[in-house]
Amino acid sequence: MEGGYTERNVKPLVHLTEPQGKIKNFRERLKSDKPILYDGGFGSQLFARSIELANSALANELHPDTVIDIHSDYINAGAEVIGTNTFVASPLHLEMAGQDALGAQRLTRRAVQHAKAAVARSGKEVYIAGSVGPSPGAIEADSGDTTFGIPNDDAREAHKLVIHTLAEEGVDFLCLETMFSAKEAAIAVDVAREAGLPIAVNLTYKWTKERRTGNIIYRTDWGNSPTDLLDILMNNDFSRGDSLLESVNIIGVNCGAESRRDEHTGMPYAINGIQQLRTALAETRIDGKRMMAYPNAGMPKLDENHNTVYTQTPSDMASHVPTLIETGAYLIGGCCGTTPKHIKAFREAILSYHST
């Protein structure tokens, strides 16, 4: 028994999550061939406004107007989807930041309300993704014990609180992102499928080279390749014997930064990552999954004033958008360091691509 959920088939929270006032729900939108533009970095936009917090989710309570303004800037730049400011809203993250873990649900609710306020302000048709980040450290399933790893049950309960609150508040889909562990992603998907919403799973990979073959393989910090992700979702110990892949609508890559390889950071990283995902899906003969890519803006560096800057400009990144689409990416946006200017440039690149 975990968190009181003992039934194999938990009643979905659909009645709590139906979008209001939209032309079509997000599941229907995914059937269109037109790419979807996601938003850009959120924490880096808080930093750009001189807001530095122990946990960025605290901005939902301490700087609500700024949170709404950031969402609004991305909507005005052309984003069709905005992500909630809940990447580190879980009780595990709040505890690590010395905050009251009991505030997780309240901060999550306010995050969705701020996103809705920005959408209402815009008067546009904009979808809201419920952002779900990884646990703040290795989990038991990867470390092998609870001496060094967060207990699996604790990770599950933290995800359950955030995910169910996001669903109850009415997000359009759940976006699991920056996952370093395919096993934790599987736990989060097992929780997320209870909500009855579309699910996106995005892992963060690094460049690795196989010694024997010389092949370049993207792997997470826990050594999980795109193929490993698919295998763990289909065959795992976290879903009572069910294949979790059937519940996943979108698979992708996000963030990613190599300290020594420009060709594997930012947009080039996204293109390589999508290519490897596409190959893995083809090899396992899995159809019907959309792919998502939202990389960071290149390598972060310190300028002469010791401020963090990123190396890939809006025009630099936008020049890769056509290749990213051709490679198979359907949802396209940005992560750390990307700005509304980046998203505006992506929008122009997508429109130009489809007009030719």
C-alpha cells in the first residue's frame, strides 16, 4: 500500500481536469501536424529580474506578479504552451532548501493559478503544462539503498502530491522534465497516469562514447540511454506489471550542457537527442509518440561582471529549428538561459519553415 492507493485501476481525475474554453483539448491538439511552440527558461528569467531564491517555486508566493509577467512574456512571444513554475515545488526540494515541506501543495496551486492568470490576460488559446522535476538527489532504485538514496516511496509520495495538485488545478498535460533517472521517470509516470491527462517524459542526457564501437550514445547521469528509457517504461518494477509506455504521449529531451563539447549542447544537443530517440522508437517498433525538445541556450559562462550568460543567441538557436523539425521534434521550446526573444525567434522560424 502506497499513499492509500490500493486499487490497480484508480479512477482518473478527468472531471477535475477538463480544459475550459479552448477550441480543442490538448490530446486533440496532438493529432495536428502543426508543431507546438513551448516556452523557455523560467528560473533564469527570475534571475534576470534579480530574483534569487533558495527554491524558485517560492516565487509563486513571494513574487506572484513577476511569475505572471514571465508567463505573459512567453505568450506574447508566441508560445502555445507555458509550463508552471513547479519544477522544484515538491516537499523534497522544499526541505532541501530549508523550507516548510507542507507548503508544496499551496505553492503548486498558486503556480497554476498564475499561469491561468497570464493566459486570461492574453486572451489567446494557450495550453498549460504542469512541470514536474526530478527528486533532489539519487533515489533508492538507482543508488541501491536508502543510505545514499531517497527512498522510492518518498519520491513517489512527493510526485503524487505535486502531480495530483496540478491535475486538480486544471493543467492541460503533465510534463516530467530534466529526469536524470529513467527509473524515477517510471515512478512519476505511474503516478501521473492516475490523473487521466496526456503525459510528456523528458530526460536530460550527456555525451558518451562507447569504447568498443566508437558510437556516440546519449546517456543520463545514471547511464540511461533513450533505448533504456523505453525498456524501463515497458518492463519495470514500479507499475504493478503494466507497461507504462502506453500512458506516455510525448517523449523528449531537455536542458543538457556539455562543458567541453559545443556540438553537443544547446540546439545541436536537441537535434542529436531527438535523432537517438527516433532511432530507439523505430528499433522497438513503437508508433504514435510525439517528440519534444527544449534545450538550454548553450554553455553557461560568467561575464566580466560575474553574471551568468549563455552562449547561444536567439538567432543562433532559431537557425537550427528547421533541422530539429525535420529530425522529428514536434514540441519545441527552450530551457535554461532561453528567453522570450529566443521563443519569438523560434516562432518565426517555424512559420517560415511551414510557409516554404
